[in-house]
Amino acid sequence: MRQKNKIRTFGLIGKSLSHSFSSSYFNEKFYKEEITNTEYINFELEDISKFTQLIKTQNLSGLNVTIPYKESVIPFLDDLSADAKSIGAVNTIQFINGKLIGHNTDIIGFKKSIIPILESRNTALILGDGGAAKAVKFALNQLNISHKTVSRKGSFNYLDISIQTIEFYRIIINTTPLGMASEIANYPKLPYEALTEKHLLFDLIYNPSETLFLKYGRTHNSSTKNGLEMLQIQAEASWNIWNS
């Protein structure tokens, strides 16, 4: 029992985590870097109301947060970092002195991943309006890139996207689950025929490595990038926060 108490437990909360990369990423990191008495576990929650029970029953040292709880977890936290407060979404929870502090490392991962491939592009279309999209918007504002959000229930939806829209917005960022491993045949409905080599398609999804969204972009000679590097960068930023 004493040995068990020495283990530092980190984890990920979300609704469906069977295709998540975080657990394997962190446990491989622990192995390679010889970080002992440390584990990373997926905690699937059918509803965010189960979060309180999770905290009570698990001796946790830190958590990551994914779809669909990046916003709904906030009322359960004691405080937020400045960035998380401005963004309105949390993907990292720090446990410190009995308090839960929300952070957002998605912004770090997204910025560092997209900056090297931006070139002269300065207009972006953001697909989706959830927690991840909020971090993307925050980052684009910092990079002085004008942007427009597309959402099914918003004032500008997918039916509003015309060929002229695609011609104007040279960066298209998918923050939705469309195309992830559990729904691999799905993709955002866009006039892909308007894409050119001047466009950049960035998908926050990393599994599969090439979604249909990215494949259609590549077919039209657009630059493409998935979310794997973003995940890796934000994961390391989370690790730094947990150990600060």
C-alpha cells in the first residue's frame, strides 16, 4: 500500500477516449525518460457531473481535458490562469495546495505548430466553435490573423460557405471531431474545388494522420498539417505546469 501511495497519477478526462493518443504518449515518455512511480490514465466520464466523484476517489496530480468538457469543467475549478480565463476553455488542470487551477496549453501547441507554415497567409476560416476553437481564435488574434468562425448553429454556417469564401480565407482550420478515428468517413462540407496551392489546411485531429479534410486539401495542392505536433507540444507544456 505504501508503494501505491507514492505513485503520481495523471490522466485525461473526456467522453470517448478509446482513440486518444495522450495516454500512450505520456506513458512512453515516462518509460523513455525513466520517470518512475508515475502513470497516466484515461478517465472516461459520461457526464461532466461525474468530475467531482473522480476527484474524490482518485489521488490525482494533474489532468488533461478533451472533448466535450473543455468549457463545462470550468465551474468545478478553483481558479484559472490568465490565458484560460481569456480563452474560456481549459485543457490542463493543475492540482496545487488542495486547489484545482485551470490552464490552456492548446494555444501554445497550436501557435508553435502553425507558425512555421503560415508564410504570407493572414486570413483564416475556423471550423467549429467549441473549446479548442476558442484557443485557436486566441492564438490567431495574437498572430494578427483575421478570422471567421463556421458553426452549425452560428450566424455563419456551412451552407454559407461559398467558393468566394474559400478564395478569401487562405487558412482553414478544423477544430471539430469530423474525421477522427471513430467517424473516419466524415469531413467538413466545403467547396473543396476552390482550394489551391495558396491554401493551408490545418486539422487538430491527429488520428488518423490524414483525415478526408486534409486529403481533399492535398488533392488540390494545398499545404496540410495534422494535430500531432500540436498535441505533443501542448502535452509537454502540461507536464511543465504539473511539475512547476
